[in-house]
Amino acid sequence: MPVQWLLDDAPLFRHVYGATNAIADPGRVLQMWSKEFAAMHRENGCFVLTCHPFVSGRASRIALLEDLVTYMRRSRGVWFATGEEVARWHASRPAAAPAARRETSRPASSRPAPVRPASRARSAAPGRGRR
């Protein structure tokens, strides 16, 4: 699973005594994560958000996650999945499939994506249909 610091809540919201890092404003983080999701969606990429319950378990951060999921659900073809579901999907694909074929070979589902607690690692992979 591709991970990156930009999509990890810990460097943005944790406070380390003696460090110069400031705790980020949830509104700015929502804007940043929404823009990153939109860009990944255009690229048909995998948006992997890493959230720790002891970091994002605060009221304003939970509201941020709810707003982000609402924003993501407005986009067509988004698949909300666990890391295990993405790994199974990836393992089921032919290894040498061309990019265009991979994009169209994803099964679609008509069920709406469940909203799960922020403490579970989640992935939103554009182009797979809602789950």
C-alpha cells in the first residue's frame, strides 16, 4: 500500500514537546487532503489515509474526516476499501496488464461505502465503484 507523510495524521496533528512543529488547523488539513484526493482521483490512483485513534480521535478531527468522506463520495467511481481488499484486488490482476486494461478491469459495486471509524486503516481507490 502506498503511504506518504502528507496523508498521515500524526505529523500534522501530534505535538512533540521541545519540537518546533505546530499542530495543524483541521480546516487547512481538509483542504490539503481534499486536493490530494482530487489529484489522485484524476490519476486513477490509490488514496491511502493513515489515521491513528489517539491523534484523530478528537471532535474537530473526526468532523474533518466526516467532511472528507462526504467530499470523496461526490466523486464518481470511488471505492472505499480496507488494505486487505486492495491487496486481494491487486493480487487477482494479471502481472503484465497494460495500464488502460487495469483501469477498466476493476469490478464495480452498487453498494454505498460504509463509514468506518477513523482508527482503521482505509483506502479510497478511485475508479472501482462504491463499496
